[in-house]
Amino acid sequence: MLLLDTHIWLWWINATPEKLPPHLIDRIESDETVAVSSISCFEVEWLARHGRIELNISLDDWFSSAIFEAGIMCLPITESIARLAASLPEHHKDPQDRLIIASAILHNSAIISADKQFPFYEEINHLLIQP
């Protein structure tokens, strides 16, 4: 399984090649199972509703395309993920990113993120792929 951080998911779905290198696009498109944490759905909805991102289509249409049409698995936030996220080292204060990191750890999933704080988590060093 390949887990996408929220911004990577946005860049891939919105076809932003200047931000996502071709080798990572190929990796995403060739992986058998590509997933996002359900917290990424919250983030996209929140960012769009607060004018922090522009999607050019309705949120319903974007999510339909970004999940169902793209074949993305949406991972739930389980009790184990929530607890691990809370217990991780304090390298990152953003609770959404902590939940994404915990999801990668518990699913033992490769994760693509350009977040500069992610490499500080030794727990995902062997899983992290950065652009």
C-alpha cells in the first residue's frame, strides 16, 4: 500500500506536475493500493471551505473523482491510530499530520510527503518517500 499525504493527493488529483515529479506520479499510478487517511478528507474540505485551496469544481464532484474514480482507499482513524498519533514525539504539532504518520506506521505503508517535519520521525524513515 502507498499512503499519500494530503498535499500529495491534491497535487496528483489536480495534475500539478510542477510540484509532483514524474517518477512519483508513475509510482502512484502503478501501485496496486493507493490510500489516504480519512483525516485528509477533512483537510481538503476544511481548506476549500476556508478559501485556502481552490478546486474549480464542487467539493462533491472533487471527492467523487479523487476517491471513487481514482480508486483511492480511504483509511479510517482507528483507536490504535489515534493513540499512536498522540504518543509520537513532538516533532510535529499538526494533529492531522500526526494521524497520517500513525496510519503509515500501523499499516506499514510507504508514504509520500513533502512535509519537512516527516523525516524527523525515525518511525517512518524506512517508509518515507519525498519528492
